[in-house]
Amino acid sequence: MQRPFRGKILKKSCLRTYKIKVLARARKEILEARNLYEARRKGFGKLFSLELQSEIERIGTNPFLFKKNEFGFSEIPMKRFPHLIIYSCIEDSIVIASIFHTSQNPKKKPR
């Protein structure tokens, strides 16, 4: 089993660096989603992880590009998978709060 994304430092175009922090809830959701997709079809779990990594890197280039919800979190939809990456930017860190499956009740989103 692969280890969940632990975070890394990403650079913004204006040379500002952001440290990525992934909360325990998001780590759990990443593992569950990756294992679910891998169980459905061999290689899909890895594809999910690669797309997630790509989207997190995109967030790192400009975390303020994406709209905020009513609770102050920014949300970015994944392209191939029905998940939202829910995060906030606090000083020099991007905090990934949840990898939210869009078929769930929206009331379950982090607040």
C-alpha cells in the first residue's frame, strides 16, 4: 500500500513558497478513495493519486485563484474524479482540509 501524500514545498511564480499540510481527515479520505478506485480497476488508484498530486501542485502555483465557499475554504474540482479538494491558505501554508466526494451530502463538507 502506498503512503498518503505528506506534503511538500511548492513555489509560486512570484517566488513565494507554500508548505502543504494535509489534515488527518483528508489523508483518510485520500486512502479510502485510492483504495476504492484501485479495487474497481487496477491502476485507477494510482491515476487518482497522480491527478490529486497535479491538482495540489496547481493550487500551490496560485492558491487564491479558486473561489471560497461560505465557510472560508477554497474548493477546486478534480478533472477526472468526482471529488473536490477543499483547502485554506494560512500565511505560508496551504492546508488541505478534505478530499470531498461530490455525491455526499454537502452538509458534510468541513466547516
